[in-house]
Amino acid sequence: MSTASDEKERQAIAEFLSERTEERFCALFDAFYGRLCRYFSARDVDSYIAEELAENVMFQVYRHVSQLRDGMSFHGWLFQIARNEYLQYRRKSATALPTVSFEPLAGRLAETLDSGIRQQEEGPFREWMTHMDETEREILILRFMEDLDYHEISDVLGIPVGTIKWKVFNAKTKLAAVVRRKTAKSR
């Protein structure tokens, strides 16, 4: 028995494979993004990371779709990419450099309406931004204050998604060193 979701996936695959346009890819992305997020979440990956991994998988699909020999094997090919992305994530997290997490700060900022409290909470974020160049500041503000995803930031700044991801990682790594130095001084 076929569900509406199955039909939506089949249609999105067929249309994208026959005409590889941005519009067709968006339909494919919509059809599989939630499913990929669930795939990663079922493996005890934080929802924020699961979303990033799902985006990475779809980016790989877009870049490498010409390697797909048979449209009938799309699901297997997609989840092979997802599995590889998951394994790569696990390897990287085992050897990851320490970085700073903005998510808790961004969440508090989004929920806070009182400007006095807002300025107080923005203090660390504003101080951290002084250690960034202008492009890094812009990307971090769009990502963690405005809650834009990597593709949206890419559209706003006209910078490739991969560069955005690298700059976010690099900035977080840079800030981890700053935070460690400040923590060591305060002890």
C-alpha cells in the first residue's frame, strides 16, 4: 500500500532525475529532509546536528546525482550517503577540536524581549565578535542570532554553502581558544 509520502518521494525523484533544476531539487529536498533528520535523530544525534547532517546529505545528492546509474536505486544511494555522513560525523566528533556553542545563547536571546536583560545576555556574544573579522561576524550573527540556515546565509552573502560551514567552524574554534584563555586568567 502506497502512502501520500511515498508518492511524493517517487514523484520528486522522477522529476529531479528528468530535469535537474533548482525547483525540482527543492521538491526533492522537501520530500527527504524530514526523513533524513529522523534517520540521524534515531542514532542519538542532537536535532540541530541532525538537521546539518541532513543538509549535507542533500548537498551531496545535488552534487553527485550524475553518479546515480539507476533512478530505482535512489533510496539506497541516498541512505548510503546518509550513512557515510553519519560515520564521518562520528569520526570527526571523536577527534574534534574544541569549539564554542552559540545555541544556548541564541535561544535565550530569541526568547528575551526585555532590552535590559537582552543587552546583559548579548554581552559575551558582543565581546566574542570583537575577535572575528567582518565576514565571520556577519555569518555568526545570521546563523546564531537570526537563526538562518547555511543555505539562507549563502543566498544572503553570495558565498558557497561549504565556505559558510567552514567559516562557522573556524570561528567557533577561534573563540574556543579565546574562552579558554579568559577562563584560565580568571582562575
